[in-house]
Amino acid sequence: MAAVAQTSSAADVTEPVRARAPRGRLRRHLPSYAAISPYYLLFAVFGAFPVGFSLYLSFQDWDGIGDMKFVGFRQYYWLLHDSVFWHALLNTFEIWFLSTVPMLLLALVLAFLLHSQTRFSAAWRVAYFIPNVTSMVAMTIVFGSVFAQAGLANSLFKAVGADGVGWLTSALGIKSAIAIMIIWRWVGYNALIFLAGLQAIPTELFEAARVDGANSRQLLFRVVVPQLRPVILFAVITSTINGLQIFTEPQVLFYSDDPGTAGGPGQEGMTIVLYLWQKSFNDLQFGYGAAMGWLLFAVIALFAIINWRLVSGSGRDDRPGIPLGKETGRGR
Amino acid sequence: MAAERTASNAGLAIGAGSRTTRIAVRVALLLGVLVSLFPFYWLVVMASVTTQDILAYPPRLLPGGQLLHNMREVIHRIDFFTSLFNTVVVATVGTLLVLFFDSLAAFAFAKYAFPGRKLLFGILLATYMIPAQLSLVPQFVTMAHFGWAGTLKALIVPGAANAFGIFWMRQYAQNSLPDELLDAGRIDGAGFFRLYWQVALPLFRPALAFLGIFTFISLWNDYIWPLVVMVNPDKVTLQVALANLNVAYNTDYAVVMAGALMSVLPLIVVFLIGARQFLRDLAAGATKM
């Protein structure tokens, strides 16, 4: 870095003279290129190369040690005929749906409640954000014990005279348990994002709407929701991308010395990334794992696009803008 | 100013602010906080009692006196301090590198017009969209090829500069770093690096605080990558050690819970120190997207 600093000060001082010659121009911009280069170098080695390599690998049969064998599209063919893969895909969608929908709705409600609080606002935010900060492994262990057959959740059921639930044994139980963990971790995070969106809505909009005689309901659906659309879009997209890559919760929940237990009873907790990890690093089917990575990527991209369309497509204008808002207010 | 605005559109958004509504809202929020914090309380309870207590019905709802004993068991059964050390090194060194490289690149992108700037920044944004799990296998193969599998380098180096941080810092730099200040520095003979170090960096402080905490937390909590790449079972991070403890002693709940508590506490402390600043910046970042 000392060298870069030297070059740069020399180049900057003599700038007017050097700028004429092409070589001098390059020298002048050298510090900028040097400053941005670490990211591109790291990405080339640890990002771009592996992505290209994974495409190559997905056409090979390889256990990581022996020779690679070219198999063409067969990994993809096997994958599409692998019932566990389809099951994992379905599980991932179910868990994603069970977690994302309640999570975003709760976050929206929470954001409104938090928005009405002018005192202790920092304390509220910290309290609601803490779940997002803590280690997923540790908290999955805690939730795993809460949802165990004789755990706290079933003890509560028992105390009120209800039957216990097979949280970690039944299909719906496993998915609900994982969804609850995700909801717990992400509601506060999303609520704070919605809250930031709410606070960014200009007060003039509300005043204009109120002058025009809008009631609370109209305020909510005609002013607040349209103004929040970009923030909601952001939350939906990130939840989709994260939600389709669920790994830690099901992995830790059913982790044991026996790879056969992965995904839990009936493999109802098997997600795509968990299956990818298991196939690659337990069964050493690197080509299969690489192919799965690409299918996962395709699914995520597809879903992100669908979400984008659904959330942003119905809107006339996503951008918070006072002129447009005022016009809308007057029109009603 | 901000608080005033919040207050005035707050009442409107929720509707009439009668006394009962206000109390109801506060009660609902308090209940939410209880749900949000309960798992931590429950973790403390389980870490401080015996395994029999955890399995008993009705369950014991108050902390016990076994905490130190359970913690000693954790230290006895796994190499807790080695994995803690590894995690601290990875999170600290990784965060410092990210702060340095990201802010340096952001400074160049925000304040210098060099040929290809737009294109390079576009590439940066495009790379940000690639999901990490896509190339889990080849990333591991690359590391093994370098002979880095099982070393802390594998956890630190690949993420030492990241697109998210550069993108975010650049947004910040554009708004918060006046050109006049840089011009003044140039007149004094400061070059690129000195301008970065002495003029830009001090002004970046709030943004660095956010990026630093964010990066530190993600590095501390990262699980799938260390699980894959730390091939030597004696040399793992805290998260992997905890998962292993959970597998090896899954009948000894109390000890596993003590381990979980020990892995969570340092991070909560770091977060509480920087929380206010962090949350303000998080909110600002989300609305600027």
C-alpha cells in the first residue's frame, strides 16, 4: 500500500503535465484502479472461476479424488428423475411459504405499531432485532429442545389439556417448527425495514389526503401501501432468496453421525441446499452437487422475477413522489 | 426534525390515538418483545440446570445454579477456546479487511472519474446477484487445490472485499464526502491514498460502523462454509464446534445449552455496544435501495 500511496501523490501533483501522454493518463488513474482491484481479483479467483468450474463440473462424474468422467447432461437427467430432489424442492417451497407469508404480514403490523411509538424507539428496535443477530446454530439447538416430544411446546399443550404435537416427527410439524424459527429470526428485521419506509413517507401526503377527507382506511390503502411498495418489494425479494436457501435450521435440527437422518423423519425437513450439501460432501458426488447448484440458481432467479412482477407489476408508480401523491390525494 | 415528522404521520397512520388504543398498542408491543426475547431466557434456563431438570414435567421455568458446572463441562469436552479463538480471528481480521478494501474501492468509485468506471461498477452489481450456494462445491475444490482447506485463510480471504459493502459505502460516500474537502487536500499536496486515509475515512465513520457490525455478525455466524471447508475436526469455528457438540452429546442437553449460550453471548455484547448506530444505518440503507 505504501507503494500505491507514493505513486498516487506523485501522479496527482504532476497531473497537468502527465495528462497529455496516454501513459501518463494511465498512471494518473492507477491509484483508482489499484483501490478497486482487490474486489475484482478476489472475485475472479473465488467467485467467477468457481461459477465457471461448477458449470463444467455439472457435466462430469467426479468424487473429488479420482478422474473426472464426462457424462454430458446425465447429471441433470438423474436429478430430474431423483424423487428426493423433488421432495426437497417441494419441502423448500412449503417451508418458504409457511414462513414468508406470516413473517411479512407480522412485520408489517409490527412496523405500524412501532411507528406509533415516539418514546423508547431505540429500545424497541434493539429488542426486536436481537433474534436476527444471534447464531442460527445455537438458536436452532434451543428451538430443537423446545419442540422435542417432551419439550416446552408440548408441555404447554399438556398443561392446557391438549395433545402433544409431533413437531420433529410429522411432516407438518417439522415444517412448522422450521418456519417458526425463520419467522422468529426475521420478523424484527423486516419490520425495521418497513418502519424505515413508513418514516420516509412525507407528512404532506397525509395532510393533503386528510384535507380531502380521507378516512384511516383510505389513508392506509391509498397512501401508505402504494408508498411502501418499493420497500415491500425489497423485503419480498430478499426473503425469497434467503428462504429458498434454507440450510442451517434443518441441518442442525437433524444432524447426527448417520447421514441417513438428514432431513429428519420421512426427509420432511430436507431442503435443496441441505440435499446439495449431503450429496456433495457426504456422498462425494461433486458433479451432482454442481448440477443441483445450477438448478437452484434457476429456481431462485425464476422466483425473484415472478415476485418482482407480482409486487411491482400492479403499481402505477413505485417511487415516493410528492407531486404524484398530492395529485392522487386531490383526485379522491 | 425527524422525530417531529415521525410523530405527526404516526398518529395518522394508525388512526385515532385514543388512550385505550395507545395502551393496547404498547401491550401488544411488549408481548412481542417477550416472544422475541424468550428463547434467550430459555437458553439461560436450560444452560443453568441439569439435563434431568430440562426433561422433567412440569418443566423448570427459572434458572438454576448449574451454569458454571455446565460451562466447565463444555470446555472439558470440546476445544472451546481454540474454536472461540478461530472465530474471533476470522470475524475480526475479516471485518477489518472488508472495511479497508470496501471503503477504499467505494472512495475511488464515488470520487474519481476513471475510464471504465461505470462498466466496472455494473459488473460489481451483477456479481452481487450470484447466490453463494451456487458454487459451493467448486469453491471447496479451489480451496483444496490451494491447500487452504482447513485453514483460517479459507474463511477470511474470499470475502475480504465484497460487492455489498462497496455498493453501500459508495452510496454513502457520494452524499457525505464534499468535493471541496478533497480539493483542499489536493492543494495541500495530498495524493489518493492520503486523501482516502486522512479526509475520507474519518467521514465514513458511521457507515463503517454499520458495515463493520454487519460483517462481524455474518462472519461470526457463518455456518455452511466453515462446515464444508474446515476439514480438520480439531480446527473449526465456534458454530461448527457447537453443531458437533450437539451431535456428540445430544443426550446431555444441559451441556449443549451451556455451549450454545457461550457461543451467543460475545456477539450479543458486540451488537448491544453498536446497536443504535447500526439500526439507524440499516434503516437508511434499506430505503435507499
